Amino acid sequence: MPAENVPVAGHLDDDDYPAYTMGRAADLLGTTPAFLRAVGEAELITPLRSDGGHRRYSRRQLRIAARARELVDQGTPIEAACRIVSLEDQLDEERRRNQDMRRRLDEHGPDI
């Protein structure tokens, strides 16, 4: 079913659904819209835009921004915090891929 035909309740468990406005996202993170703009400018997260051009954030994006905020609160410059979070995310993805490959090897042997 195309996304535009999915009932709103169908998005409740979707971590990538852009459900939060900039103001609501900033409130949830205990930060300012300027911080969210800064992590966007650093290309850590790319909010989707509503038809009216307003930024919308997903839960996954909020978790990423929250991690950057933790680092900034510890004194890390925002550009460095965004780079650290980006590298952490890449490392996590590679670990998942590695675990998947190991699982596949365990199930099927070296003939995959």
C-alpha cells in the first residue's frame, strides 16, 4: 500500500515516519530549533519537508539528534559531535551486516 494510502495509525510504529514538527522535536529533546537546524546543516539528519515547506522529524532522527546533543552538552563542538555520531552510526551498521553474514554462514556454510 503506498504511504499516502496508509492510515495514520499505521505509522505509529514507524521509526522513519516524519511525525514531529521542528518545535515539537526541539521540545522533546530539550533543545532549540537552532540546534536542529545546525545538525541538519552538518548533514547529520535531513528532515523531510511538509507540503508547506516545514521541517518534519522522525523518531530515528530524534534519537540521532539526541546523541549529538549529549556530546555537545559534554563540550564537544557541534561539527565534531555530528561527525562522531555519523561514524558511530556507520560502525553500528557494519556490525549489523557482520552479524548477519556470520548468521548466514552458520546456517548455510561457506557456500552462500
